[in-house]
Amino acid sequence: MFNYDNEMAKANVLIEALPYIQKFNRKIIVVKYGGSAMVDEELKRKVIEDVVLLKLVGFKPIIVHGGGKEISKWVEKSGMEPRFVNGLRVTDEPTMEIAEMVLNKVNKSLVNMVEQLGVKAAGISGKDGATIQVTKKLSGGQDIGFVGEVKKVDPSLIYTLLENDFLPIICPIGVDENFNTYNINADDAACAIAKAVKAEKLAFLTDIEGVRRVADDPASLISELSLTEAEELIRNGNIGGGMLPKLNNCIDAIETGVSRVHIMDGRIPHCLLLEIFTNKGIGTAIIDRDAERFYNADKDEQNN
């Protein structure tokens, strides 16, 4: 039976999304995909559905994915103990071999999911076409093995895939000047790729709902945050833990040309659509100092 209210609610959702579809049509959006949303099969499918929908309504999405939990699982299965220094995986030669195997396996599974939804996808690593070139990364002066610091991204192969209507899916493995293979932090890789392709948006799927003014108060979630405000939060010591390097990556991306960066909770089904296509969103959007604000909290309160 036709339910007028339900159908009108659906129509209103589409109307609310229309200006965002118009604004970002044919623009590049980089999605850094990681955290719990990569482990839960149902969440994984919903993330891929979101990205496919973005492509079908005119965006040019690129997925950059991690696989840290899966790598740790296979390292343990191989009889080794995963080790970390300052949050970075110690990656000796056997661990690097496992990491590359696991990341390529994850990569092709994501390609398969996209293809099942009727969109052409191509899975690559940063080694293909020497797309991600790195130098050795140290942790507090300590050598932690084959962990790479991104030196340069050559976007030629990525552009070729986009121009031929493929959805690029990239795993964070790079090469140094001697063509040695390195593991790269997926956040760093996504940020560097977004800068290289001059992405309009960079979206981080994480295990936290966004940036909070008070770290342990979910009610203090910030919907939009300017660069000036983000820098002030860091200076005042409000940001800590894993959010600090992520927010620094966001600031760096915007200062080098990315228009908007989103941090959102990948554990929420269809979080990408909710963040990008609704006025308030569900995560935090970091914007340039003089950028247009899509969400005005004061105005929203007046309307309510």
C-alpha cells in the first residue's frame, strides 16, 4: 500500500542531496577505507555500495585501503609476534612479504565487490607504475624496517584509470629509488594521493565518529571545523591519541589543495552517504579558512 509520508521522506532525502551532487559532479573524492568497516562483512558491503553510488551519480571516487588487523592475524599465523614502535608496525623482510600478500588479497576482494555492483574497478598497489615512491621512515630515530615515508606520488596511472571509467582501488605499498618494497601507513598514502590528484574531497573512515572539542564527550562532536579551529584544538591539547596524526594529515591535505576532508565513523552503515549528501552530516568536515560552510549550527537551531 502506498504510504505518502514515507515516499515524501524519500523524496526529501534526494532533494537534500541534489546540491551536493551538482557541486561535486565529476570531482575526485579519495576514500581512505580502514578500521572495523574492513572486518565486518556487512559493513564492508555497505561501504562499497556507498562508493559505487558516488561513482554512479557523477563523482570520481578512489579507494585507498589498509589492512592492519588482517596483517597482524597472518603474522601471528606464521608464528611471529606483531611488533609496533610508536604505533608503527616493525616490518622486517618476512613481515613485509606477509603484508604485501595480505594487502593484495584485500585489494582484489574489494575489486570483486565493486564489480558485482556493476562498476568497473582496477586494483593496484603503489608499486604499479611507481605510483608511490618512498624513503625509509624512522620512528624516533629507530629503524623499524621496510616502513615507507611517501616522497612522491606519480598520478599518471590513477588518471588513466579514471579517464577510462575505472574505480581505482589502491593498497599502500610503495618503492624506494632502488625498487625495494615498503609498507606505508594507509592514512599517509591516502593523504598523499589526494594531494597528487587534486581531490575535491578526502574521506577517512575510522572507528570514531569525528573530532570532538572534549575528547571523552561524544556530545561535543564538531560538524565543521576550519583549519584555524583545527590548529587551535591541537595547540590547546584537546586532540590526542590516534586522532592527532589523522588531524595533522587533514590539515596538510587542505593546505596543499584538497578542498574538504571528512572524518567519520565507518561502523555506521552508509556513513559516506550520510556525511556527504546531508546538510549536517554525521562526522567532521575540515575545511579551508575561507571555505563555504555547508552546515551552520546556529541557523539549524533557529530552524528547529
